[in-house]
Amino acid sequence: MKTIQSTHVGSYGFLIRNDEVALIRKARGGYTGLLDIPGGGIEHFESPVDALKRELMEEAGVTVTHYELLLATSCTFSWQMEEDVLEDLHHIGILYKVDVLEDVVKEEADGIDSNGCQFYPISQLHKEELTPFAKEGLEALGYTLQ
């Protein structure tokens, strides 16, 4: 078994309305099947805010009108990337609280990373169904998770 080490840096946005949060269901990668905040990798020559706006449009179909830095954080974990490849990933996230123009989110899959976005009641979320960034960000916003 081959092990590779990598680092991924991304921007992610918390869109909260009436104690519900917009989350995507991860379609691939080390968090497959978990609920995550919309966002993703910062491309070469792209600022964190530009990445935030692009990723929220791609994954949630929304236009960011206001953003506020919530926190920068990281986690490390290993996952089976391919049959004979284990990835040891250092995941760095810049997390924002956002306001958007639209009243609804895109519920269909983006064909890449998301199986669709929808609003979830925060009071009904369980820690084990969330990615580390989703958990940490919601707790930083003052929410208590089950």
C-alpha cells in the first residue's frame, strides 16, 4: 500500500436562515456521504473570497452578497484514495458566514463533489453526520450539536 501526503486549502461558507444551515452531501473524497458546508479549493491566482463566491455558486447555486470571516482551521485524516493508495491529508479551511441574493439553493448534484445542497434544521443535526469543518464552524457560531 502506497501512502501519499497532501495538503488541501479551501474557502467555505455558512449560509444560515431561521436556524437552518445550507449543507451539501459529499459525493467523493475522504468525506463521502457526510454533510459539509458548501465550498472548496482555492485555485491558482484566486483569492480566498473569490474561491468562496465561485464554490458557493457551483455547489449551492447562490450569489454571495456579504461575507464575514468566521475562522481558519485545519484537520488531518487518512482515507483510502484508491485501491492501493492511502492519502494522509492535511485539510485547511477558511470559514465564512455568508449572506446571499437567492432565497433557495440548488438541490441537484454538481456532478463533481456534491450530491446536492439543501437547508437542514441545525437542532436536528448529529455530529457524526458532519464533516469536521461543519461541526467546528457551527459550534463557533454558538450552536450546540447532538
